[in-house]
Amino acid sequence: MGEIPVIKAALLGAGTVGGGVYEILKRQWEEMPKKLGAFVEIKKILVRDKGKKREGMDSAQFTEEWKEILEDPEIQIVIELMGGIEPARTYLLEALQAGKHVVTANKDLLADYGRELLDMAAEHSCDLMFEAAVAGGIPIIRPLKQCLAANYITEVMGIVNGTTNYILTRMTLDKMEFSDALALALELGYAEADPTADVEGYDAGRKVAIMASIAFNSRVTFGDVFTEGITKITAADIAYADELNMVIKLLGVARNAEDGIEAGVYPMLIPKYHPLASVQDAFNAVFVHGDAVDDAMFLGRGAGRYPTASAVAGDIFEAVRNIQAGSTGRLGCTCYKNLRVKPADETSHCYFLRLQVEDRPGVLAGIASVFGNNNVSIAQVIQKNKRGELAELAVITERVLERHFKDSLLVLGEMSMIKEVSTILRVYA
């Protein structure tokens, strides 16, 4: 056996995930020759302040200069864990143009600039890998591109944000209001100091764009994904869901319909018998439906130092194998179709409404008339709580076009008998 080659890599970012990747590669050192036929060595680490001590890392590898990495011919793989759009976009385009392979976990970048990066990778026969960008430690990108490639996939959906799933789990199990559950998530480190991207659905929306692009072989960007967050969910909504034998989850849903792709992120009522309903706390899960495989679900930890680093390191290993086999750039962009992405008004859903109305005869008939005039069918009505002269109605509709449902809401909002529309949620069907 000859000398074992050493593949040199550079790490952009030495934060939580970067530190995890560094540690995993050290742990795997002795296994690498058997797994890869080579060693992987981090040669440079790009940081903002190379004087800052970082536990477990060799400060001699730190640099503040991107050009030291870009212009180093020994460095074959660039691992980007900085996040954000710039300077990450510029760095990765320059790395690919220089013939370096790229591994990234940057969902923001891929959701908007994935085509540009993949085109650059293809032009220079480079690998661009991003397994960690969607579901942390859960494998979903490679399964969609490889294991399920012989399927026509019609739906990919899931819980792809651990922060919101943790909040909704606490609201469900501990009867908390949103603000209390968010405060607990912040205290325990499940939420960022600014949780807007999570609780408003933006983080999940970027992940849906990436998954839909791969699953349906047609480009979907973040701007194509309708997003709605969980900030308006109340304990009363959770209680109604339970009474209906459902739970509320923030779901990213992408469907490949005959008239175009539907892509959105919404808090939804989902039946308790559905596999996604039992996914609790910070766990993530992705549910895929294909014509051959039928239903498949991928479950695990969608974020965190080691789960995310696991996915990044897996991509590094795959890049090394491709370098060793002389087959880099083999699995590039899979968006060879140009399918229409439907605007939200053309999508259809079942809806749950909670209304505060006058407690008198004729109110329900009036609401039913408005819905009927706008092609909305009612599936179920619950009248439960009374507060003085007001009654609370919960209404579930049959599947309806969103624009027809919105037309109904405009009319209902002008009716004096309806004092408040407290909640509007979609129902998974």
C-alpha cells in the first residue's frame, strides 16, 4: 500500500457548527483511510479575529484573509459555515471558479442564488454540496437527488424548524400561550435572541424552496414560497385542535400539481394519526410522497452543533471520494424543468376559523350564505364558548381555492353580527 494522500480543506467560520465539523474530522482521522482512501486536513480557518481563542482549534490555522485560501493551490475543498448572503456568495463563486469544491450549510444563499452557484460548479466540474442546509443532521438532499431519483415526487413537506416545533410542543403539552413558550425557548437556547426568521416562517420557507427545487426538478426560490408564522397561535387554538383530534404544526409544504408547483409555510392543523403529528420538541421531520416509493419519512435533529456538523462532514467525505475517483461535478443541478410556481391565491386548502359572533338566531345561516355565495363549503361547525352576548363559533371548510376563501372573509368582515375573526388556520388534507 502506497502513501495515503492528504486532501487539504479550508473552513470559513469557526462558530458553533464550524467547531463541530473541526472536532468530527479530528475524531474520524484514523478511520479516514478506510472510508475515503485519503486523509482530510483543515489547513486554513477564515475568522474575523484570529487573536480570539477558540477551544479545540489550532490558532496557527487562523487567517483573516480570504485570498490566502483562494490562492492556495493545496486547498481543494472550501467549507462555508459563515451564513448570510455576502461575503459568502462572492467567496463561493470565486472558490468554484478557481476549481475548488464547496460544502455549505447556507440555506439563505442557496434559496436565492442556488442556480448561480450550481452553474458555476458545473462550468468548472466542481462539487457543490449542501446536505446541512435543509434539515441539519437529517439526510434529505442526497436521498431526493439519488435514492428517490427514479420517482415522480408529488409532495415534500415537513417540520423543518426546530424552534417553532419546540414552541408549539410546549403550547400543546403544557397549555402555554405563545409568549410564554417563546420565552422558555429563548431561555433554553432553542431560539435566537431575534427569533423573527423562525417564528415568522422565513427559515422554513428557504428550506422549502431548496427541497422543492430538488424534488420537482424545477427552480423554486424563497420569493416563490408563501410564508406565515406562528405568532398568532393561542392556547384556545391548541385546545380546539385537540378536540378535533388534531395538533398544530408549522409545516413547510410543496406540491407538484398538474397546473404548477405549490410552495408554502403555514401553521396547520394536522390529524394526530399522521406521522408528522408525533414529532415533538426540537426534532424535525420531512415527509415525501413519490409514485414508486409511496410515502417515506426522514426524522431526526434538524439543528445543533453536532447534528449539523454531521451532515457537513458527510458532504466533505463525499467530495473527497469524488476527488479520489476523478468524478467531481458528477451530481450537479437537477433543475432541468421550468415548471410554473402558482401564486398563493390559486392554491387550495381546507380552513379552520374561530369567530366571535352575536348569540342570536340566524347568525350561522348568514355565515353559511356568505360562504355558499363564494363557493366555500362548510364541513363542520362547533359552538362551544359563550361570553355575555357573544358566542364563539369554530368552522372548518372543505377544500377551497384561497381566493374564494379570501372573498368570503371580506364579506364576513363587514357583517355587524360578526364581532371578530379570532383565528384563521389551514387544515392539512
